[in-house]
Amino acid sequence: MREALFSILADVDGLTALDLYCGTGALAIEAISRGAAAATLVDTAIDAAERNVEQLGIADRCTLVRTDAVRFLERDLATYDLVFCDPPYRLAARRGPDLDRLLRPRLAEGARVIAESATAEPLELSLPLLDARRYGSTVVRIYGAAA
């Protein structure tokens, strides 16, 4: 699924990425490996992501933040070109309204938000939908920054 996603995203060279609910950091790490300039990885448990970033020698291009995604978005003032948003599936639908409201001011011009969730209870945002793909019981939606 990750390979398919990055094929859809195409060139990420020089972009800044935000990986909310980063888990192991796989999406941010993939973005960095494909030329993204920097990535911010956010989760309440970042130990696995921290180890992966250190082992791969990309700590100088990554910022790891141990906090809840909503709290991070309430405090953070930066803007991002790519936002990966993969909350625990059981929380995705409930977190949608908060994420929808808080993500908008964090999106750079031309930014894309990649939201992954269960097809039964999808994470829905009111941003312009650019693409949607289903992979078994998972749906990946790519949204664009509102004009």
C-alpha cells in the first residue's frame, strides 16, 4: 500500500511532511527517502519511530514530538506540504471534525493530506478530495489544500 501511495503522490522532493499518528514513522521515513526536505513525526508513543530515524541516520531531517495529534495541531504554527494522517481506526471518524478544523491553517499552498482509515468508519475531511483508493478494509483518501 505504501508503494502505491507514493506512486500516486509522485515527486515529493524538497517538500515538508507531517506524520500525525506516526507509529513506526514509516510514511515520514519513506517521504524522506524519496527526497522530502524534512519531516515532523507526532504520536503519543514515538519510541519505535525514534529508533527507526536514528538507525537510518536521518535524525537531522526529522523532528519527533511526543504528544496527541490534536494537541500538536492546536499549538504548532508551521505549514506543511504533505500531511499523513493515520489515526487508530477506532478513533478516525470521531477525530475527523477536530482534524478538519485544525489541519486547514497548517497546509502550505498546494499541500496534500493523506488520510488512512477503515472503510466502515472513514476519516472524512471537508478539503477537496483529489483521489480515493480502497485496499481491502482500508480506504486511503488524498485531499488538497482548500483554495
